[in-house]
Amino acid sequence: MSFGVMRFMWLVTAQIVLSLIAIQGSSAQMEPTKDLLAAQIRDQGYRCNQPLSATRDLKRSRADEAVWVLRCDNASYRLRLTPDMAARVRRLK
């Protein structure tokens, strides 16, 4: 094989690997929207008719628990999301 063919094959392989890494990285960083968070707390018996915003609380979040502040038209809530468990919800003043 000539140098040009080997270089081409290496570049194609590198591009495929980089694409796969980018796809995995983007799917790992998907975060819930305000509508999904509102649906979660509604399922748990809290009232949130119109979600206005959802912001992640980085100070309270940990690697295995994401903390969000959800503002609804009637109240604000702090949600602690742990995988495969119900959200821990606290109504804020």
C-alpha cells in the first residue's frame, strides 16, 4: 500500500472515531426540559399548570443527583433527581 492510501484510511478511521465520541458525549449531556420536570412533579401530586423556567442548581447537584429549580405560574420547586427513583420535591417560598 502506498503512503497516500494509508493516510487516507487513517483519516477516515479518525473521523469515524471522533464522530462516535461526539455522539456519545452529546447524548450523555441531554437534560430534561421544563415541561418534563413539570410532568414529573405533577405525577407526584404537585401543582404546576404552566412551567415558566427550569434552571440547574450546580452547587447542590452531584454526579449522581441533579438538582433543578422549576418555576411554575403558581409556585417554585426544587427537584432532586436520582436515577430510577421518584424526584425529591421541595416547594420554595
